[in-house]
Amino acid sequence: MARGRGSASSGGVLGAALLIGFLVTSAPLAEAAASYMVGDYGGWKFNVAGWARGRTFRAGDLLVFNYNRAVHDVAIVNAAAYRSCVVPRGSKVLRSGRDKVKLGKGTHYFVCTVRGHCQAGMKIAVRVV
């Protein structure tokens, strides 16, 4: 029986399927973003400044700040504000008690704006690769 135009031979279909399978399995898989609870199970609290030490954060990862919003908050600040614990006017301040921040490449700084809290170690610096 003659094959007409557009007919697929079983060898052609099999070859195409193998090629697609190879392309799909050989494509690099993107790493899933990780989610980190700041302060681990204790949450965003005093003396959390060393929490990020030894961890590797990647662009796209998520920081989760869990805290009592009646007594704490989270401000996103620059390096100078992080060091001095003086939050500049216009800084973004999060107050939900369950804040999530998606990280981009670079170093990110977070402090609590409640008087004395930053000085008591309620601040973190996170380096993202």
C-alpha cells in the first residue's frame, strides 16, 4: 500500500518521540526557591542577628518573618541604618506579623523599629548569591 503525503512512518514517530524525550530530560532544571523562617521556630525576636550566618541564600528565596505585631515590626533598610539602628524616613516597614520578603541578588538588611529592639540584636543582614 502506498503512503500518501503527510503519512508518518513508525520510525519517524519513534525518532521524534525519542528526540523530545532527550530534550526534556537534558534541559537544566531550575532550582526551586527556598523559604526560610527568620529565627527558625522562635521567629523574629531579640538576638537573631547571627541567624543568617552559615546559610546560603539565592535570588528568589523567600524570608518569612513571624512575630507578635503588637510589639515588633520589620523594616527593610540600608547598610548604614543596619549598623546604626537609625531607620531612615521612608523606609519600608512591614507590620503584619507574618511578612514574606522575596530576595534579589545582593545584601539585604532588616531591623525592628521599636525603640531599643535593633540595639538588642533584633536585626539581620542577608547576603544573596
